[in-house]
Amino acid sequence: MQETNSVGIVAAQTAHFAQPLTLKSGAVLPQFDLVYETYGSLNADKSNAVLICHALSGTHHVAGKYSADDKYPGWWDNLIGPNKPLDTNKFFVIGVNNLGGCHGSTGSASTNPATGQPWGAQFPVVTVEDWVASQAMLADYLGIKQLAAVVGGSLGGMQAMQWTLAYPERVCHALVIASAPNLTAQNMAFNEVARQAIITDPEFHGGDYYAHGVVPRRGLRIARMLGHITYLSDDAMGAKFGRKLKDGIHYSFDAEFEMESYLRYQGDKFAGEFDANTYLRMTRALDYYDPALSFNNDLSLAFKQVKAAFLVVSFTSDWRFSPARSREIVKALLDNERTVSYAEVTAAHGHDAFLMPDAHYHEILRTYLNKVQV
Amino acid sequence: MQETNSVGIVAAQTAHFAQPLTLKSGAVLPQFDLVYETYGSLNADKSNAVLICHALSGTHHVAGKYSADDKYPGWWDNLIGPNKPLDTNKFFVIGVNNLGGCHGSTGSASTNPATGQPWGAQFPVVTVEDWVASQAMLADYLGIKQLAAVVGGSLGGMQAMQWTLAYPERVCHALVIASAPNLTAQNMAFNEVARQAIITDPEFHGGDYYAHGVVPRRGLRIARMLGHITYLSDDAMGAKFGRKLKDGIHYSFDAEFEMESYLRYQGDKFAGEFDANTYLRMTRALDYYDPALSFNNDLSLAFKQVKAAFLVVSFTSDWRFSPARSREIVKALLDNERTVSYAEVTAAHGHDAFLMPDAHYHEILRTYLNKVQV
């Protein structure tokens, strides 16, 4: 496969922050690490940095590979690289693993300096606001005063939005994709079922499973299977699997339909890789994010402080973060006479569409990013 | 509360079938019981019988109460009674618990005569076709050659449909409500997640938990919580709960949002009452039902044998059994020049709307049933 437009072999770096961080909950992290990757070069006046914020199960490994024979590139590799829509010839791109994550940044599996044991259940509940605060510390660490853009899909889009609220002077453009200004009750309900599957797994041990040498694999597997249903549209599942049987009906509870094998595979894979405490915290951060809450539920009031220009993108078949939710963001920006472009992309893939290399979608991003001045 | 239009105090009866029943899977039930209730009086020529088929968690207790101080009437009590839309002054109404159920009909918790132990995992996987075959045996038992109508919502609607296919001469009218000619991949996926939550519960013991004196309560609870999300529309959940907090944000994984308390309550309640093996079998019957499958996936071909007249009803906010699925049934009937009325009811309650006493919906049923000749 031709890889001339890949960022190539990449390596993660770690930034250590020795100063305490007070979280929105009031809890204090005495110190923490953020693991991150960068692609492209920071220009002389440090004006070309683009921060990528990840969603529920994402990581700092956004583009490139870790070795020549690495089969899996970063999760948004189709978007980021030389001459790709997010062009690393122009931009210095930063991927970061969020606080509470399980891919290198400080989280529940990390050592609590006060005890010498894993944080486990004691690791605080982190919020979108906390992530953005820690990401701003990473920007400081890299000497970046202002980001050319913050880009994110889904929960990542909430972080991009929050950047424009918390640090209006520090972000020129926010690309908010397949996102929403808060979760609907239905979305929160799916999160609650996923969390309950994990928490009631006998091997969860109240979140301190590390000490028991087990992981709540059953619960995490159920959570992921459920998640996958909501990432795809009904039509996409129909097109991909429909009612296709593997080899006929056997009147059993085995995986007889292809869709069942797919879900079990995805669940098993995830349960072997991801940390349950991180899953709990990522979904809770999603639940809590609601910038309008302290503005009498008026998003337009909340957005008064925004200075960044926005690109908002939604996908027609996304029933978890529907176009109507993106339009709420657009409306709040227009109410404040801010600069916003909005694209509603016709796509069959549901919420997952934001990760797909759809030509129309990518062209929208390319066109927008081409105009971003650095 | 005025109860002049209640069927009053009712009692369940049991029909024992001593002859073996060969199921669609090839498995043979050597004998079985069906528990049922009746409301109203069978007329002299036995032409006024209406069979009610229940959905996933329904029972034979469709209307009336078991005692004067019984708080909870049957599950479709708002529909059935003297002068109600399904008028027991006119009709003899039969409710029956399906084979494999856990409310009195033979199922996994029943004694396997071959072993003297509960059937457990050995109880066969039953299908919609098997239920209808056993219901026809119950009609024989009651001396009823032809049903004035078969009525069902959701999975119950599938049984009403199947009656018109398996016994075209024995059913005059089929009322198929909030149903579909088969499940979509998304629907089957929700079933699969629910089943996997049950099956991977350590207390499931391969389906033979009775012998261990436990029940897979955690898994059944998760299954029910998930089910509840899909019975309500996103809008209905928004209207009912929205993002309402119980008493503020506590940065915990406790039930902080009202919706979370609701789901946990529903899950706990169900897990204490329902049998997990029944849940597995009900969902599998839903998955398998697909009358077009043996007709080259052509529902119109499958419906050639239908003689009954149909009333098909769907609800605008039902995303689990959408109006489009009901229209497939209508189309297949029209392709065969059968008599069909179709109503798409504007309703906010999602799939659950079929159980609600919506005035417009009930008027549709009343008008249709008034015209049924007995």
C-alpha cells in the first residue's frame, strides 16, 4: 500500500506535571502525566498547532504507525498526514490521551503517590472541563499560546467546544464533529446500562480489581457490545449484516447470526484491552458535560464568550448525536453573531461516520482547514 | 376509582396437554401445560372468541384483578372490559402464557418428567410458530374452531400474523400492533446484548441455576434496563426525565440523574420476578420469526395463504418497530388483495405506545372491533 501521505513512524512522549491540579469536583490530583504524540513541525511563531481531542475509547495515537510492520495506524490516520485533509505539511498536530485514560496518561491504573498502590476507585471523576484544563497545561508545556484549531468528534467535539469557552483567546478554530452541547436522556441511559454492567460484574471489586489480579471483563464486554449498536445506524447494521446467518438456525443461544459474531468479537477484543475504570469515567464525563447548565440552560448565553470560528459537522444517520443537536450549537453561535460553517453530511454509517474516509466529508474538512491561517 | 367497565376479579386456569408436541426445532415436549384466563362469555356458536398474544414479558393476566385489593390489573386492562374498546359484553377474550414462559405455562423452571428436575437449559428453544401451534391446541381444548380475532402488539403481533399463516381458516381478523414481519439487525443486536448479559452472569450456570439456588439477577437486570431504553422514544425519555438530577452532581457512579434511578428500579424489579431462561427464549423467538424466509424473502408470497382481514397499527415514535415495518405487512396484504386497514398513530411514547390508553389509538381499535361480526 502506498504510504507517501502517512506521517510515518511515530512515538509517544510523556509530559509530567508536578504541580497539583484541582478538578471540577474539588478533588486534587497531586501530579499527573499526559502521554501525547505530535505530527508535522511546529512553526517558528508556534501558530500552526492543531489539537485532536479523542472520544470515549480513543487515544493519543491519532496517526502514523509505531513500526514499519505495525498493522494498525492511529485512529484518525485517514484524516491526518502530508496532503491529507488535516495536512501535516502545514499543521503541527497534537494527539493526547485524556486524564483518567488507560493508554499512558494518569488514570485509575496509575500509582497513587500517597499509597504506592493503583489509584483504582480513588481516582477522581474527571470532566470535559478538567481535560481541557490539562490540555491547556500541555499546550503551555509545548510553548503554544494559541492553537490554530481544536478538532474532535463526539466526546472529542465537546472538548473542542469547551476550549472555546474556557480559553476563548487560545483557540482560533473549533471543528466540532458528530457532537452535541449535552447528552440526551437516551444517550445517558445507554451510558448508565454500560456502567451498571461493569459495576455489577463480580470482578469489578468496587473499582479496585487491580489488587485482585482480575478485570471486570464480562461487564466491559457488554458495555462495548451495546456501544457498537449505537455507533452504527439501523440501516448500516442492516446493510452490513442484515439477518445473515453463519450456517443456518440451530435453535441455540450461540452466535448464529453474523451480527452476533461481530458484536461478540468487538466486545471480547475491547474487554481485553481497555480499562473498566476509564470506561466509567469517560461515560460520566459525557453525561456531565452541559455548558448551558450554569446559564439557565441557555446555550446562546453560554456561548457569549466564544471568540473562535467554528466548523460544525453532523451526519444524517447519526442517531446518537443527531444533526438536530449540531444545529443547536450552530444556532447558539449565530445568536452571538459568531463565524460558523455547518455541514450535514449524508452518510449511512451512523455515529461512526466521523471516523470514516467519506470523500464528501473529508473534502469539507480539507476546504475548511485550507483556509485556516497559520 | 370507578371500575364499572372492569372485567372484575379473575382467576387463571390451566389446560394440560398430555400428547407430545413436536416443536419447529425438532425437539419434542412430551406434555405441557398452558395457563390462561378468559373474560366475557363464549357465545352459543363459539364465534366470539378473541385471543390476546403477549409480548416479551407479558403474561396470560391481560385484564381484571386477582382480588378486590389487587393494586395491579392485567397488562392490557385499559383495552379490555365491558364497553372498553375490546368489549367483553361482545367478545370472549382469552389470555394465555406462552410455552417457555414463567407464569404458569410449561417452561425451563417446570419439572422435566424424564428427570424429575427443572428443565433448565434442556427446555427447548420455542418459536412463534410453536406458540401458535400450542395456542391452536388451547382453542381446540376450549371447543373453539374459529377465532373472531387474534390481537397482539410487538412479539404478540407476530403471533397474530402467524395465526393467519398457519391456520388461515381459523382466524377472521388479525390485529397486528407495533409489530414487524421480522426483526432488523439492530433489534436482534439489542437482544443479543441482553442475552449475553444473562449468559455471562456467573450465576447463570449454563441455564441450570435452579439447582444452585441462585438466579442470574445481574444479567437479567441489565437486559431489562436496556430493554426499557428501546421501549421508549428518545423524545419520551427527554420529556419524562430529560437531564433532571435527583439532588445535584456528586461526581460518582451512583444514580444521580432521575433516569438512572428509573432504569435501576425497573431492572431490579424485573430481575426479582422474571425467569432468565424465559427471557432468553422470548428474545430468540423474536430473532427467528421471519415468515418470508422460506418464500425467497418475499413477504407477499408468504401472505398468499392469508384469509383473515387485518388491522395494522403503528406509532410514529416507535423506533424499535417503526411504521415502515408495519407498512411492509400492509403492502404484502395489498399485493394479495386482502382486506387491510392501516393506522399510523401519532404518539410520543415509542414502542410502549401500544400499551397506553391513547384516545385516538383506542378509538381506532374500538371502531374496528365494533365491525367484527360474531
